[in-house]
Amino acid sequence: MARGEEPLLSSSRRASSETSDDRAGAEEDALLTGQQTGRNDDKKRGWPFWREIGLFTWAVVATAAVIIIAVLYQHQQSSNTSDGAKPNGKRNMIFMVSDGMGPTSLSLTRSFRQSESGLPLDDVLVLDRHLIGSSRTRSTSSLITDSAAGATAFSCGQKSYNGAISVLPDHSPCGTVLEAAKKAGYMTGLVVTTRLTDATPACFAAHVNSRSEEDLIAEQMIGEHPLGRVVDLMLGGGRCHFLPSNEKGSCRKDDKNVVEMAKRNGFAYISDRKSFDGLNLGSGVKLPLLGLVADKDIPYEVDRRYVNDVYPSLDEMAQTALNALSEATRESEKGFFLMVEGSRIDHAGHGNDPVAQAHEVLAYDKAFASVLRFLDGSNVDGVMVSTSDHETGGLATARQLHGAYPEYLWHPDVLVNASHSAEYLALQLNDHVASHSLNAEDLKHYINKELLQSGLGVFDATSDEIQQLVDNPSAYVFADIVSRRSQTGWTTHGHSAVDVNIYASKSPHTQPLFGNHENTEVGEFIRDYLDLDLKPITEELIKKGTLFDTVSATGEKLSWTGKPHDVEGLDELDHYHGDF
């Protein structure tokens, strides 16, 4: 045993134990008698005792502080999430719609761009760097929505039937975020590459039972409406619906001159590239402004670039609107709401045209980047949210060409060789046939040389394909020729039920849209971000709407929202009825 160590049961330890027994006995006597034990040693605590007390107290305080900080942090995070769409003070909201663009559209365009410009495989679109979530797109009447029901979900924050322009299945109007924004003091704008009377823009400033009533939509867009004028700036196509039927270029069914009606409602009016250039990208704008720069739709970007002196691009129109609305609200306590739509991505999908699709998405990506630059350079709080109303075409970057098991191939370089859209080439073919008397061989030579080779970049067209164009000179045939060679697949000329992506500018306020959502939640986000109340707008529309009802020549009462949709089951899904 080492020196200084004592056995556990040594006499000295026993003495200590005996002393402890004596103390214990004394303490028991004190408890029974109420007298003190006389232990004076407890009155003088040593440093070790107080150090232990201090350490214990510090541990208790530190633990409590950590708990308090954790609770406060969790509350702050919860507040940020729940109130993420509600900043304080002046703000701008830019809502972008990539009509018909599904996730595969991005894959196609990304690879197209890499192939066209010799970019590395990790080069991506601006959109790719701003993906935050996805949206479910069904309407009340179908799992496959149309643009009208899709845009109603954005504008009203409510589901409706296919074909509805901001009306519900019972045909009652629903107040829109644009209308509520205008009532709340915001400036408002719409920019599109299709007709301004088309479904998406119409859903923000009109209420019609059927999207086909574009003449009626045109009237409502310029202020013939229970709420009066609600849009401060409109740029796009669709001039034919604003001109009287007896005027060249009109597609109206009546003799109303909606352009003149717009002027009486205070609108400045432009109708061509020269007057658009006079706007100086927004610095020369007088609001309210109606800009109708095309008879119907602005050409596909792949074709528009050759007639840039005739039609402005989506990016130019978006920049013009942003600058004009920003200047108009410079001294205001409120900002603006602007909807920008890349409308013709959808048309390219309907046409199953991968060339037009790629160029349309690139044009949208360019406008998207311009909006981001605007927000970065603005001293006003603002966000941009971008999504699609649906996917169009059932696009796939793969195609089964033969019965045998396929090779895993897709060829975007084939798309790079094309200089025009299938739509343009079909128009050229039909115009050529109408204006020339050609024998069959001369026509085939023209088709092969001037259209397939020069326009589509296809130098190995078969005699069957050329004959098919002779028999059926349609855009679908041209699109299929290039789709087959690139091995681009399509499942429909209509829409699909696939979820679509949500993109946004980098802002903590967009957090409520992270993840997967119903499309109505996008509309709710816009409402909440701008701090709007749509209920009184809806009530005003219903109350004042009857004042805009009319009576036909036969005495029939006509609703201001047009004829009721005569399709049954507007609020329920259809079901399988057998093969057809």
C-alpha cells in the first residue's frame, strides 16, 4: 500500500463515522425538541461550497437563456413564414406567366441553347436559378385545365371551369387581384405576346362566361365595366377585336369602334412599331396606354427576329411597362401590379413545334432576366413570381420512332438548323400555292428547296414527306418533320395535367410558395403580398353588374358577362365513358 493511503475501514475513518453518528443524533434531538444543535461549523462556509453554488446558479441561468432564445427564434421563423407575403410600406408585384411551359420545356430549351452556342453542359437558363416550387393545375371541370380556368385561379384565387374568364361555376363574377390593386391605389399593367383579349390577360380585367367572347372582353378591358377602367397600361396584340367590322383588319362581329371608346375613356393609343419606339422604353409613356402592336398574335420569336422593325419583343414591352409604371408611381405611397405573359409558348406546344418552343422560352427567359435587373435596381420593395397555367403538348425530349426498343437519343442540334417556325412555313406554302400556278413537280421542288431546306434545315426529306405537304400544307406536317429528326416527342396537340414550375426573385417574401401548391395559392400569394381584399370587389361587381346588362332586339335580357356556358358539370370532373 502506498504511503499516505489508509484502509477504507481504518480506525481514523471509523472515528469520523462515529463523529457523524453523534452529529446525526444531535440533529434528531434538535428536530424533536426545537433546540439548536450548536454546530457552529455550518455558519462558516468555505470557498469550495460557494463555488459550487455559483456554478449551479450559472448553469440554471444559462439554460433558461438558451430556452428563451430558442423560443424567440422559433417565433421569428414562424412569423417570417406566415407573414412572408406581407412586407411593410410601398411595394411592386410583377407576375409572369409562361403559358403552356412545362418542366420539359426547360430541358429542351437548355439543351437547344447549349448546342446552338457551344456552351458547357452546366450552363443553365436564368429561370433554372430561380426555381422554388411547383403548381397543381386542375380546374373544377377537368384534371386538365385550360388557360381561362388557370388564369382565374391566379386572378381570383379560386377554381373555376374551363373557359371561365374570372367567373365561378355559378356564373357569378369574382374580383381579381388587378381590380383590387387598382382600387387600393396601385397602378396596373398587362403585357402579352398574344391578343390582349386572350384568356390569360382577360382574366385580370374582365368577367365573361366563355373565353370565346373576345369582342365583349375587349370592351371590358378598356373600362366598359362595372368597376370602370382598372388597367393603366396594356401592350400586346389583338387589334382586330378593337376595330369595327367595317374597317380593314377587323375581326369583330359588330360595328363598335373600341379604340375610339378607349380614347374617350382617357387612353393614349399606339398601333405600330414606330409609335412603340416613341415610348422610349417607358420614359415617353402617357398613361393610361393601350398598345395594340399586332392584328392578332405577335409572331413567334423565331420569326419575329426577322421583322424586328415591325413588332416589338416581349422583353422590350416588359421593360417599357416596368419603367412606365415605376415612373408613374414615383411619388405615390403605392407601387404597381404588372402581369407579363410569354403567351406563345403555349401556341408552340399546340403546334407540336419544338423550334418555336425553344425560341419562345428563350425570349421569356430574357424578359425574366430584365425583370430581375429592374427589381435589383429599384429602391422600392418588390417581388416577381413566375409560373405556368398548364403544360401544352405533352412534350418529351425523347421519341419512339420504330417498333424496336429505342436507342437513348435526342438531337437538339436538329432544331438549331431551323430558321423559321412551322406556322410561318405553312403560311408561306399556302400563299405560294394561292399566288402561283405550279405543276406538281415545281411545287415539290419549291417545298423541298425553299421551305424544308432553307426554312427548316432539313436536307433529307423523303418523297412521302414532300407529298404529304402537297396534300396537306399544314403547320403540323412541318412540325412533325423536324420533331421526328430531333426525336422530340409529343403526346397531344392540347394541354396536359402535369404539374408546372414556380420561379421567383430572391426575396424572403416568396417563402410561402416554396414546395408544391394548388394554382389558387399563387393568386392568394399575390393578394397577400399586395395586402388586398377581393371580397368587396366581388360584391361591387355583383351589385353594379346588373346596370350593365342589356336587352337584345327580341327583348331577351343579356348578362354583362355574356351568355351562360351551356356545358353541364362545370363544378365536377368528367368521367370515362368508353373508348372513342
